[in-house]
Amino acid sequence: MVTYPEVPGLYRSPVFSHVARIPPGSTLVWVGGQNAVTADGQIVGKGDLAAQAAQVAENLTRALAAGGCTWADVVRVQVLLKEGSDPRAAFAPFQPLLAGRAAPALVVSATVAGLANPDFLLEVGLEAVGP
């Protein structure tokens, strides 16, 4: 079972943890950065961050399942936002997926000048520990 130790001297946030301790013998699952692309390669929500974030969340859910995991198994989330994007719109679809945990996942968020396609507004990757 993954544990999230409290770190003396660091702010305790309700939305992210600072440290995750993964026990020996665990199955680690990495999900590469996902964009708002459908199975047939179409970009969803050009110019609409909320629509893109919803598609990214759906893609991540599928990728986690392929790795034998669910959102409950997610240890770390990395979010890249295109410059000028509102992080609240990007994070909204993920809040219910990560809710109800004993401790929040680790989160990395960065603003970037651009992504692989100029129509992409965000990219999200994950690490999870499977059963």
C-alpha cells in the first residue's frame, strides 16, 4: 500500500501531497502525456480548455485501465498547460476522479509556451501503483 508521509516543515495541502512511499514488489504503471485526441486522431475542443481537459481525463482513464489501474491507484499527476490557460478549467475534470482518497496524489504543474500540436492546450501524464 502506497503511503503519503507528512513532511514536517512543509505546508499540508488538501489537494496535493509532497511524498509518496511505494512498497517493494508493487507494480508501477506510467501513463505518458495525454492530449485531447480521440481514438481516430481527431483533436477535441480546439480553443476550449474545459473540453480538452475532459477528453484528456477520458484518455487517462482508458490508459489506466489498460495498465490494470484506476484513479484510486494514481500516485503522481504531471500537468503541462499552454501559456495563457486557466488552471481551474484544466483541473476541474480531474477533481472528482481524485476525490475521496485518504491522501491526495503528488501533483506537478507547469506552464509551457506550446505543446506538440499548436491546438493542444494541455498534456497530462500519470504514475500509478497497481494492485
